[in-house]
Amino acid sequence: MRDIAAIVLAAGKGTRMKSALPKVLHRIAGRSMVGHVLDNLAALNVAKTAVVIAPGMDAVAKEVAPHPTAIQQEQLGTAHAVGAARAAIGKVDGTVLVLFGDSPLVTAATMRSLVTRREAEDRPAAVVLGMRPIDTSGYGRLVTDGEDNLIAIVEDHDADAKQRAIGLCNSGVMALDGAVLWDMIDAIGNENAKGEYYLTDIVAVARKRGRIAAVVEAPFDELVGINSRAELAVAEAYCQQRLRARAMDNGVTMVDPSSVFLSADTRLGRDVTIGPNVVFGPGVIVADNVEIRAFSHVEGAAIESGAVIGPFARLRAGSRIGRDAHIGNFVETKNAVLGEGAKANHLTYLGDAEVGAKSNIGAGTITCNYDGFLKTKTTIGDNVFIGSNSALVAPVTIGEGAIIAAGSVITRDVPADAMSVARGAQVDKPGWAAKFRAARAALKKSRG
Ligand code: UD1
Ligand code: CA
């Protein structure tokens, strides 16, 4: 294969999103749209990539780093945007892929098929990725000769009724001949309904120069373009479907896949079982043979093999759940490391904590990690038993094998194998309750 360069267009204002955030930073499955494009592109052997942004889009530049950005000073259309990358990309002896930051779900395999078609013997100057959406409105229509040959692309705004009836649409993704790219871009004008320089006109320009243009088709669920929040939700749904299918292919059981939400970077081992209504935020790694029960919310967590999570568990950033450990209902962990076989089965908060192997954390235990100013750590050794409804006021260490009596508020370190009880002493008054009831009953009777 010859050289491949890529230009990702992301300078558009994204007005229809009605957002303070640049459009391409909106997230799908926990990853920015432009992040998806660059990740999928990473599987190709791309020599040079440039992301075209508008002035002031520093947040986008930060998101795409270390990929270089090129600034498009004014948003005068997609061809003009490609032109803005000229200095960054230079002359390419091969294919230049143009991708849209707002079409984030294009797979590497599809990008590759486009490059392969571009390098076929008939050497098309442009290969356009086509799709057949159910609702074609807003998309450019691909006018073909009935075969693979592309005659022109007509934008929705500029199309006549006959052209509007065409079902084959422009996804926006193109593979272009690097040798003539800049020359073709220079030849594109702006005589159209919007007064913009349309990249889509590159097809007509190529044909005028005696070159051919071709179409490669891919399914719409890969090519959906996002201009509004409603389309963002559509893309999210497609992406979730793809992630669930991939997880199941790799040996994950999902009782109700449609209610499981994954992040683009979720890693699930074999024989993982996921109950209904489980949400994975970014940064989750799950080893083999883990069970995650219904209604759990997991992000920034690593879960080791054999662990059981939930139902109704919440694992937050920095949670590391050891082998065969159990995290039960209404348990929240944050920056917490649980050793092998440790258990926190009910109603507990473990924040900035370390729990040793085989330790048991009773219902209602709270690690008090925050004093309003600083976060401090609770360290619990191996084989510790924390009685129900205990508060462990950090910084504090509970030695190996210690037992904490239920209802304790622990403010000092507990030595190994000690039993600590830290609560008001129990007072028993024999017969008090019976006497009280008798006195009350007499009073009530005397008042009629
Ligand atoms: C574009 C295509 C249309 C296609 C559709 C697919 C053109 C003229 N139209 O329409 O044929 O069916 O995508 O989703 O290409 N951008 C810039 N600078 C600009 C203008 C746009 O960087 O000056 C970027 C945007 O950030 C976006 C992409 O180019 O990532 C597409 O622009 P957008 O305005 O969304 O084009 P569409 O109207 O969707
Ligand atoms: Ca668009």
C-alpha cells in the first residue's frame, strides 16, 4: 500500500447542537466523537493526520493531541476546511482520507476498503463512502451512472425533486488521490444555495479532469452524521449495539443486552455475566468469571476474576476489587482496593480505603475519609471483621485479624488481633418498660 494521510474535519460550529461545547467533543459511549474517529483511524497505517479546527477550539486541540491541528480561520465549507490542512499534510504520494468529526462510528475496516478501492487499477481520483439512510433529509445525494461510477454529489439544499428521491447518500467520508488533491480543492467554487465551498463538488471537478470517481457502500449505522442532540442519541444507540455485540462475541453473557450501557473502552473478560440495567462508565476492566448483578453502576474500576458485584452497587474511580471479592447492594467504593475474598455486602461506603484479604465489612460501615478540607485514608488489614454500622474516621489503620464491635466510631489505630468497641456503654434498667406502660395507662384512664 502507498502512503495514507488523514484529514479530520472538526471546525464546524455545530449550531444545531445548541451547545457551549464544540460538537465533536460531545460523547458517545463515554468517548468524544473526534476521539472515536481517531481511535478507529489508528488501526490503519496512517503516515500523517491533521484535525481541522476553528480558532478558539483549544479544547478540541487538547482532546486530539498529540495529533496536530490546522486552523480554519473562517467556516466557509468542507472543501475550504480540507484546504486549511494543506500545510500540515503537504503532498501525499498515495491516498488522503477525509473524515468528519461528526461521523464518529466509521470502522477501520470500512476506511480500509475505501483506500483499497482508491488504489485499484482504474485509479479513481475520489472514492466516496455511500450509505442508504431511512431518512435521507440533510444528506448529500450520490448521482451515479447506475454502476459504481459516481457522476456528482448534490447537497440536499441544492437538489431538485428527482435528485431528492435518490436513496444513496454521502456519508462525508472520502478517499482522495493525494497527487491531485490540492489542485482539485483549488478548483472548487461556492456557487450554491449556501454560498459555501463544498467538498462534495470534488466529484464533478475530478470528472472534468477526465478522472473517475467511485462509490463504496457501508451500513448506515456506521455512517450516521450527528448534527443535533436527537442524532447524538441515535448514534449512541448504534454504538451501544455494536459494543454489546462485540462483548457477547467475546464470551460475555448479558441477560438483557438492551439495558446494559458500555463505554468505548470497557474491557470485559470471558464468562462475565451482566444482569439487566448495568451501566459502565469509562475506564473499566473486568477479568474473567465476574458477575455484575442488576442495577450496578461501574466506572474507573478494575475487577478481578471471580468477584461478584451488586445488585445495586456503585464502583467509582480508583476501585480495585480483588479476586473472589463481593460487593453487595447499596455499597459505594471510590479509590478503594479490596483484597482477595474481601466482602462488603450491604450498605457501605469505602472511600480512600484499603481492605485486606478475607476481611468482612459489616452492613452500614462508613469510612469517614473527608473532614471538609482533606481526604485521608483508611487501611484495613487481612482477616478483619468490621461490625455493622461502624464509622472508621480516617486516617486510621485497623490491624490484621482485628474485630471492631458493631456501632463503633473508630478514631485511633487498632492493633492486630485486638477487639475494639467504641460506643456508649449499654445501661439496663430491669422492669422499667413494664412500669412505664402501667403508669401511662393509669394516667390515660384518669383523664377519661
Ligand atoms: C456534509 C456533506 C453532505 C453529507 C453529510 C454527512 C458537504 C458539503 N456536505 O453535510 O453531503 O451527506 O455531511 O454527514 O460536505 N466543517 C468544517 N469547516 C467548515 C464546515 C464544516 O470543519 O467550514 C466540518 C464540520 O465540523 C463537520 C463536517 O465538516 O465535522 C461536516 O460539516 P457539516 O456542516 O456538518 O455538513 P453537513 O451539512 O452535515
Ligand atoms: Ca454533519
